[in-house]
Amino acid sequence: MPYNETSPRINARTPIIRVEELEVSFDGFKAIRGLNFSLEAGELRFLIGPNGAGKTTLLDVLCGKVKPSKGKVLFKGQTDLSKYQEHQIAQLGIGRKFQAPSIFGTLTVEENMLLSMRQKRGLLSTLLAKTTKEQRSRLQQDLEMIGLAGKAKDKAGSLSHGEKQWLEIGMLLIQEPELLLLDEPAAGMTDSETEKTGELLHRINSRQTVVVVEHDMEFVRRFAKTVTVMHEGTVLREGSMQDIQEDDKVAEVYLGKRGERHD
């Protein structure tokens, strides 16, 4: 059954992201072609589609890793993200998590979170600096949200694969982005970890907008609210998971082979 938890909503009148006629080319190959995409503030949006559909490339454009060849990418209706570098887009309030977790294994869970909280400091000064009451409260809240409050003093390298993924998500959350971009957050997890990750996405979505690229269709069926299907660099279909599953064109290009994972 689909996840049916209701979440409080941010003001959803102005799209937090609007993409207009986007094109991205790599050596003449159009990875994204004429893409129009809109994301309301407060949404949990899943991006699915076959390999090469342009899903990860779209996230790369939104976070500034890749620059578009044509088109507009507007953040909150005014800021054209194509004019900014990756670190500047992060400062604007867009956080990106890639597939492989990137954490400091020799530091504790808590220290990893503190490093993310104070990005402008050096490593040593960050670890030696005193935390304020407000920072400690925020740290504890985020540790509880990602399910690692009981492992705050453990070395990050000793965590399970799933816990490392949650830690990296926490390292983004503590920076308080308005928009969180996650690329296959449940990849390689156990069934239990996958379930907890889906529940975590819904908790995060109670306060932030979230976009998830995912290939695991069972995970999508279980936790998706709104789904965008991409194919050959553009949007094929959008709607609820039920809408997507009942669409003949989607079944033909992507969901036709039920039970298989499309990488």
C-alpha cells in the first residue's frame, strides 16, 4: 500500500523550481531536450525512467554541477540557477546528495554533523569551537530525525551502509536547505533500512521540498506522492503512482517488464 502519512505544507503558490525548455548537451548528445518541469514548494517528487532518461542530469543542473545549453532554471520564480556556481547554489538553499555517501569515517557522527553546520570554518577550528545552545538543540533534532541520536559518539566509519546514507542526509539537513535533491537514497540498503529511508523522506518532507531520483520501483510505489517519468531527456508523464502505472505509454517504455530493476 502507498505511504499515506499526511505532511504539513509550506506555501505552495509559487513554484520553488521552474524549468523552461531546458537542453543539456554532451559532445553533441542531448541528454535533456526541451524539458519543462515545475516543482511546488513542499512537494515530495520522485523522478523515474529508464537509463539515460536524463534524471540525474536534471539534478546536476539544479545543483550547478552541469550548465544547460539552452533554457531557464528558475529558483523561487526569480533566481536563474544557470548563472551560479555549485557552492553559490548550495548557499541559496539547494542541497544535493549523490549516490555514494561522502562522510569522514574517522570522525564521529556528531563531528560530521558539526562540520556541515559550520562549513566556512577549517576542520580543526570547527571541531574545537564551542557550540551554542541553539546549535546543540538543532544538532539533536536532526540526529533524532535521521535515527542516529544513539550513535552520535560512534565513528562514522563503523556505521552500516544505510546509516552512512542517513548521516549524509543529516549533514545536508543541518545546513537547512529549502530544497533537497537525493540520488537513489535507498540503493544497496537492506529491506529494513529501505523502509526506514522511505519514512525518513516523509519526515523531511514535513519541512522541506524533496526531489528523489529512484530506480527501485517497489520503493517508489511504497513512498511516492507525485511521480515524474522521464524518457529520452524530457518529461513523458506526471501524476500519482496509480496514474503512472495505468499509462500505456509509460508501460511501453519503462514499466513493461514488471519486477525488473531499470538502471
